[in-house]
Amino acid sequence: MTQPAAAGGTERVNVAFTQAVEPVARRLQTRLRMPNLMDVARIAVAFAVRQDLPLGRPSDFGPASNANYNVGSLDPGRDLRGLVLALHPDLTDDPYRVIETLMNVGTLELDRQVNAGTVVSLQDLLVTS
Amino acid sequence: MRLLRLDVDDFGPYRGTQRYDFAGVPGVELLWGENGRGKTSLLNAIRYALFGVVLGRASAQIDLTTVGNRDHGSNEPSPFKTTLTFEHGGQTFKLTRAYGVSDGAGGVRERVSLVRDGDVLGPEERDQQMARLLPEQIARFFLFDAELLQEYEQLLNPGSDAGDKLKAAIERILGVPVLTQARDDVAATLKRARTLQAKAAQKDKATRDLGNNLQIAQDYADQARNNVEALTEQVESLQTDVNEVERSLAGSARYQKLLATRNERRLEVERLQQRSTERNDELAARASEIWRAVASPLVTQRLAELERLDDDLSERYRRAIEAQQGALAVSTGQCPTCKQEVGTAAAALLHPHKPTDDPATLQAEMVALRSRRAALRAIGGDPALIARLEREADQARVDLSDAQGQLDDVEADLADAPPGTLEAVSTIIEQLAGYKASLTNTRNRLAEARADAVAKENAVTALSDRLHRAGAGSTGVEDRRVALLSQLLALLTAAVTDFRDRLRESVEEEATKIFRLLSAEPDYDRLRINDSYGLSILFADGSPVINRSSGYEHVVALSLTAALQRCSPMSGPFITDSPFGRLDGRHKRHVLATLPQISDQVMLLVHDEELDRQMALGLLQDGQLVAEHHLRRVSGRHTQIERGAPA
Amino acid sequence: MTEPTEPGDLLPPATAEDVFAVAEEVRAADFAGVPAALVADVLAAERDNLDNRTDAARTVDQVIEEYLLSEHALAGEEPTQ
């Protein structure tokens, strides 16, 4: 019935913040007092799926910055990947490409909510909406 | 002793020749005077007449060149004179002390004379007579102000310098030195007797070794004693240093306090800085897992959905299998499970269960679903923990910021200090800490040295006893002297302890009687005395009152001085400046009502804010108020003593 | 042996009496071998010289020597115990 997503295909081994998103991510890193930019990337992915943001890559996505990560470092237990696939069993795209999309759009959305005052601390990200 | 009259000449604000006549009958007399009029000066005039000293704040001696009246406008040292007439043991004495009589070389000097029943005493007899009538050390028991009363607090701190001096003064009026000095003199005599004993023994072949050993042991004991004396001197000198430094700090109390506060707050900021770092680290250690907590609510929700789907699929699968089995039974005429024949009737019953779902498809769906479920369960995440860690880190940061703000406030106050002040105060504080450390150290060494001296002294006694038992004829006289003196010394040592115990008991008893009259707190039951005559207040259950109020310090000090007046046969006047300073109305009434029982001659130097005259008149009835005087202002440098209450 | 020389001594008579009485009580109870008169004389020497430590010590010495001499004269060579 459903085709396991990206089964057997070659998956991305690196994901990156885009050049436009990287400074936003750094601002959030400071704001949320995270030791690594990668922590922001993971939180942004989780936030994006919580917010049910579209998985498709927007047309104005933009080129990658130097803030790029090996997926083995970003997702050592492959749990992020598991999360995306478990929530979207019909996904046919490369899950790490989706993760890259989500970490960028998630960062922008998080920043928007921080600026709007709906999110002021980690605790605001933890409550059941 | 009873004071009859005080004549002053140009003493402080008392310009010209003025007289104060004390009341001739037992009771309380009041001297009214506003602040700055000269109440303390009048007390000082009596003190000067008796002892030649004038005391200022903190009981510091005032330079006599500044005491003479300055109403003439000059700031040059000016002469003054006091004459105190008093009665003691049926004789009348007239004591005159004059300051500023030229010594012929342009300098100043003091002239003192004592007339007893009209006879002028020679200098030596005069001094002896004065020392006998009223030793200066005991002045504090009849002539005092609030500050002197405050010193009684020191009696509660064993080892304090002021407390030791006060204890010595108390024991002196109670006669303890007769025993302690007898003990010390006999001990010195015994020491010499043992030297003679050792020398005699050394001359005799049979006792030579013992004699030599005794001599050596005596030398050791001497060294140990000298060591104790040297250390005692060091302790006294260090205590003096500590007192001086503490006095010099008194003037900069504000900055001293600010510095202490700053140091405390710096430590607090450091502590909170560390706590904040720790909390941040704890959160940072989990940073790479926070995403799990962020996803957690969604994951929980999806897991619940998957559970429902799984239940549903399982049920559909069960039914599909049942239908499949039924179909098989109908088609083969045999139950696939129990292998029994299936009749027509049974086959008709099985027909409604026609298979709708394909079990294999359902099974594949279940596998996929359970794999998703496993993936979601692997996310985990503990939002409560992350929230708590963040809250704690936030709180630590807020605490730190508050503490930093408080530190900044103190730093700002300190920045207003005149240049050099803080450095000077810091230096003095360090110096004080150094002296205090040395003092503690030296006190410990002194305690060790004392124990050592006792051990060495015991060795001497043991050898001396052995020599005595050896009983050689050549040391017989010396042995007998040593034996007698040893017994006498032991007797006097026991008598000192015994006498002190009895004194403390009777002082405690008398002080408690007075205290009960003075105290307005029914739960305060009695006083307990310590080895230095310091008094603690006890509740009825015997537990001490901790941190008693300054008003009660005053009440306890009055109880002690009154008890000492009662316990010592050396009764005298009770003259006090600002006697009610720290007392509330109720205690003022109690003190006033009790004073006539403390001494036959009580004189209070008061102002009308301190004591309500109508209240005083009401309380001191039946002729207990025997006289009133007041101090009238003529000018800022001239006060006149006048009879009666102020208008 | 030593008598108060004049009224108005360094210590009021009542206080001195207390001191003597306590010493005598201790003597009678625990030091019966020490003569009462000797104790009284030593204390009197102190009472009369409270303002002069040197004189007090010298007088105490004298009191003891005089006692030993008199005892020696009375009791021969027998040591006192």
C-alpha cells in the first residue's frame, strides 16, 4: 500500500542552514542559550513538525551557508529521521533533504514567534498546544 | 561614706566659685540639667576631687588643660579647683584638689590637700588615707554613667580585658586579694624553702642525688613560670593593641560596615555566579536532546492515534482470519482447526462470515504501523525536566543579577568616601584581624604553658616529698618548713576557691533580689553569675535569655552594682549620670522606686525628657526625695548650680 | 601577732572578718595540722599591707619564720605534720 520512503535510495550526508537563515539561527542560539548551532537546527526541525509546516521546499529557499553538518553528527541515532518518517509515512523524498528544509523553515518560524513574543523561552516550546 | 558638699572653682561650665550641698538625710536627690549644661561635668568634678581624673566619652581621660572654665574667651589652659567635703567613720574630711597653680617656671601643676577633723594631713598620710577611704578601682561602683554601666556587659565574655579588670575591682572590694595575695606570698616563700631544702640535701651524700634533682626540677619550674609570665604579658599587650585598633575603628564605623557588606556581597555574587554557571551547564549538557522534548507533545498525540489504529487493525485482522477459516471449512467440509466434519447446517451458519479483508495485507499494514510506533517511542523526551532545568538556570541568573545590583549599590556608596579612607579602614581591619589571630594563638600558648608549669611544679612537690620521707637529719629544718608551707599553701588555695564561691553566691542572690524589683518582665525569673561576676538572666525553667535588650543590660548592670554595694561593707553614695537613658517608662518607675534600697545616698543627674518630674514625685514619697537642684544656663560657657527644681 | 594599726584600714573590718572566717573554716575541716594562729597571722599581714606587696611578702615571711622558731623551741626536733 505505502512505499517506504526513500527506501534504498541514496540519502544526503550533509545538511545546511541557508545563507539567509544562518544569522537567524545564530540569533536564536544566543536567545535560547544553546551551546551549538546544531542544537538550534534540531530544535527547529522538532518545532517545524509541531507546527505542521509543509515539507516541500519553498521556491525562495536560497543557497547553503557554511553552517553545514554531517547527518551522522546532527542525527547520530537517526531519531530525527525516524520522527519525520513516522509522521509522514508516505514521504517519498530523501528524509534528510526534508530535515534540511524543516530546519530552515522551522528556524524562520521560531524566530518569527520569538519576535512576536509568543515564544520567550524554551518552556514555551514544550507546552502542549 | 557620705558626701556633704562639693565646691567648684572654674571647673568646666561652672564659672567662679559655686557650691553643691548634698542632702543631709538618707534618700534620693535629683539634679536637673538639659544636655550640655554640665551634668557630666559635675560628676567629673567629684571624680576629679577624689582621683584627679576627668573622663570623657568611652571612659577616656580628658586632658586637664581643657577642663578649666573658658567663659573669659581664651583658649589657654586655665586653673580650676574642687573641694569635696565628706564624712566617714565619724570623721569629717575635706579634700581639695587645685589645678593650674604655677610651678614658677610657667608650667602648671596640681595641689592636693586633705583635712581630717580640722587637721591637715601630710602628703604620705593623705595618700594612704585616700587609698583606704576609696580606692580608685572601686569608684565605678558608686560613681558612674551609662557608658560605665555598659562595660558590665564585658563580664559576660570570659577573657575580655575590660571584664578581667572589672572582676579584679569587684574582688578587691569584696576582700579576695587578702586571700589571693597570701596564697601567692606563701607560694613564693615555699619556693625559696625548697631551694634551701635542695641545697641542704646536696651537702649530704645520702640525699645528694635527690637534692640535685630537686634543684634541677626547681629550675625547670622557674622557667615554666617565667614562660607563663612572659606569655601573660604578651596577651595583655596584644589585648591593648586590639582595644586601641577597635577604638580607632569606632570613628569610621560607617565605612567599616560598608566594607564588610561589600565583602559579603562579593562573596554572594561569586557564589551565585558559580551556581548560575552550574545550572547553565546542566541545561547545556542536555541541549542536544531538547528537540525531543519539543517534539514530545506531538509524538505523544501521534502515538495515541497509532495505538488506536493498531487496535483497529488487530481486530480487523482477527476477523479476517476467522472468515478465512470459515470459508475454508465450508469449502472443504472440514474444520481447519479441529479437523471435524462440517455439516450443512454448520456450513450455513459460517456463510455470513465471508472474508472482506485480506489478512496478508492487514498484516503488512500492521508491520508498517508498528515500525512507525517504534520510531516515535524512540524519540522519548522529558519536557518537564527540560522546563525545570531552564527555570532553575533562569532563577540563578535573576538571583545573580539582583546580588550584582546590591553589590553595585554598596560600591557606589563606597565610591563617595573621602580619598584614602577605604584604604585606611581596610588596613586597620586587616591589622585588627592580625592582632586577633595573634591573640588567640598566644592565649592557646599561654594555656599550654600554664599546664606545663603545673606539671613542673608537681614534679618539684614530688621530689620535695621524697626528700622529706628520706628523712636525713641534715635537711630536717628545711623539710619541716617545706611541709608546713605546702600545707599552708594548699589551705589558702582551697580558701580562695571557697571564698570566691561564697561571694558569687551572695552577689547572685542580692543581684537577683534587686533584679526582681527592677524587672517588668514576669517571665524573667532570676540572675545567674559566672566566674567573672557576669550576670545572665534566666527564665523560670533555668534557660538563659539570649540577646537581652540594651535596656535589660542596664537593669542587670544596676542590679550588679546594687548587689556589690550590699555585699561589700564599703557602702557609699550612688551617683549616676543619665540613669534612665535606655529604659522605658515602666522600668524607669521600677528603678526609681528601688533606688532608695540600693544606697542611703543616691544622686541622679537627669533631664526632663529622661525623667518626668511628677512621676518622680509620685514614686519617691514618704520623704524619699530629699533634695532637688537644677543647672541654669547663663551662657554657653557658664552654668549656675541652683537649689530646687527648674522653673 | 600583727594588729590593725588604725581605724579606716584598707579593708572594712566586716569584709576582713569574712575572709578570716572562711580560711578558718577550711583549716578546721581539712588542714587541722596547720595552726589557726599561723593562718590568722598570715592573713593579717596581707590585710594590713594591701597597698604594699613588698611589705606584705616580707611580713608573711617573718610570721612563718617566727612560727617555726617558736615551734622549734617548744617541740625540739620533732617535725610538725
